[in-house]
Amino acid sequence: MAIFEKIQWFFEKMTGNTKDRYVGEVFRNTDSVLPKRPIGVYRKFDVTNKSDPRKFVRDMESGDVYYTEDNGKSFVKIVE
């Protein structure tokens, strides 16, 4: 399975916040680490739980997906 298919599967399975995980919560990009976008365009998805620093952030307009291992201090663009 290609990386894009794996990530697409991940987003399809992730629905609704729980007490332990953010799913589609607004990511504000207050430190402007990602390209500037209006508030609400970026959504964050925890990889395992809220305390895990690894997260996916998705640009809901363009479909671009970013990955962080340090709780948003730096990102790698993984899907365009």
C-alpha cells in the first residue's frame, strides 16, 4: 500500500474526538511553522493519544498533510 493510501485510510478511520485523542481539532499554527492559512483550515490528528508529540496536520482546502514528531515545533510535508 502506498504512503498516500495509508494516510488516506488513517483519516477515514479517525472520526470524532475522544478524551484521549484529537481527531480533526483546529490547529491554529500560532508559531507560523506551516504556511499561513486562515484559522480553521488546518486540522490536527493525534497518532496515538493527546500526550504523544507525533501528529498529522491536514490542510483541509488543499489536502496537504504534514507530520510532526515534536508537537508542532517542526513539520515534514508528506502528502501534496
